[in-house]
Amino acid sequence: MNTNIYTHPSFIKHETPQNHPERPERLKILLEALSAHTIIETNDYDENIIVPLILQAHTKNHLAWLEESVIEDEITCIDNQDTYLSDHSLAAAYQGVSNICQAIDDLKNNDIKNKKSSHAFCLSRPPGHHAEPAKAMGFCLFNNIYCGALYAQSIGFEKIAIVDFDVHHGNGTQAMFEKHKPEDMIFISTHEMPLYPWTGKDSKDNIYNYPLPTNSNGAYMRSLYGDTILPQLDEFRPDLVLISAGFDAHKDDIQANLNWDESDYEWLGNALSKYQTASILEGGYNLDALKHSVLAYVNGLDAS
Ligand SMILES: [Zn+2]
């Protein structure tokens, strides 16, 4: 098994209201399910490193607004819909960025020492791919994957591909690309359309959107990746692939209407395993489907 799991106790302390789909139990069941793997509890985040990194992606106002929005002993809704802050949420969000950076550090060291491909899976919450430069939304506070990409380039990974297979479009990551126009990076997203957040129809510049029809199945996804996306990745020749790994395209997940199953996630993991990868947990809300899908995906990564 060459996929290491990166996590931290603060991720379970990020509270959401009762019956909220993005809840601490998601992480609890995944930690249990992945216990046969190497689970690395990451170092507590260093504010002097993490805050400047986040400020390369997000605005100062965004950070200040989040800090000001925390109300002691309360779970506060911050976007009139579905994104919540509790006392411990910001610590979890900062730690989420730090967590993926530590995973990327280890991949870099491994790359130098062992000259072999290997994988990291970041088990963190809140998720990140909906967070825009100046906006928290869709359960997300900071855009972990984009911060991770910036960090990876800062330590010597030159070409970064971000692949997002969460069932929802990674509007936040796309907004980061639109605002910052990063060089030597591409963003590839597959997502159900039409569906929240209602973006991601067209491709432009280094942003490649592949909408998936409502009710489409794993076979549709496999041929899209096999015929188009994997060849595109091969052509780009990334030094590192960062993956927004959401598991809500599963047929039993009620947040969306696709019909993937565990075997499709195993196929995806295997298809991406030829690269050095760091995946980060985004969506996936049916606990049983989430557990089986993550296990299958990690098995797929390990199979190479
Ligand atoms: Zn999602």
C-alpha cells in the first residue's frame, strides 16, 4: 500500500447543525475504514506559513470576514444557505491547508529519495473547492486544493494539474484560475450539469470543464476520462496531480443524480495512479457509499 492518509483531530471539531450533510461522522467512519493504511497525524499549522499562503489565493477581507463571523458557542450560518462556522471551524480550515502542504512536502521528499510514484490522501474537512477568492460557499471556507497547488510550485513541482471529480463543479478553483491566472497549471473538472453551483459549462484558457448529463453512469465517466481527460493529462505531463476527490456522484448519494458505484472510483484511482498524486476529500454524504467509495479509490491508487 503506497497511499498515506493525512489527517488531524481538528477536522472532527468543525461542527455543523444536526442533519447537515457535511458532518463530523464523515471523517470518523473514513478513519476507521482506512485503519489498515499508514495514517499520518499532521503537525499543527504554523500561522506564519499558512496565512501568507492563503492570502496568495484569498483576499484579506475574506480572511478578516471569516474571523469576525465566528460567534462564541454558536454554529453560525455565513451564506444564508449551507456554510457554517463554529468555534473550531477556522482552526480546522487553516489546518486543512496545512495538511495538504505537509502531504505535498512528503511527496517531494519521496520523489527525491525513492524516484517512485506515490500517493497521499488528505482526510480533512471542511471541504474547499467551492471557496472563491472572496467568498465562502457550499460548505467551503478556504480553497485547499488551489493553496496546495501554489505551495507545490513553491517547493519545486513545476507543472501542476488539478483534477476535480466531485459531482459539483469546482467553481472556487475555477475562480482562482480566473483571478490569478497561474502559469504551468491546468484545472480539469467533471461534474453533473445542471446542478449546484450552476457553473462549469464552458472551457477557457487553462480551465477544462466536462459537464456530465443527469443520470449518466460510470461507463460514461470512464469513456470520458479514457478517451479525453487522461490523454490530455499525458500531453500536459504534470509533475504532480492534485485531486479534488468528492464521492457524491455515487448512485446512493442524494445530493446529486449520477449513477457511479464503488468500482468506478476504483477505476478512477487506478487511472490516476500513474502520476504522483495528492487527493483531498471534498463531497460524499451517504456515509455507507462514502466509506466504500473512498476505500475503492484508495485501492485503485495502490494497485499500480
Ligand atoms: Zn460535491
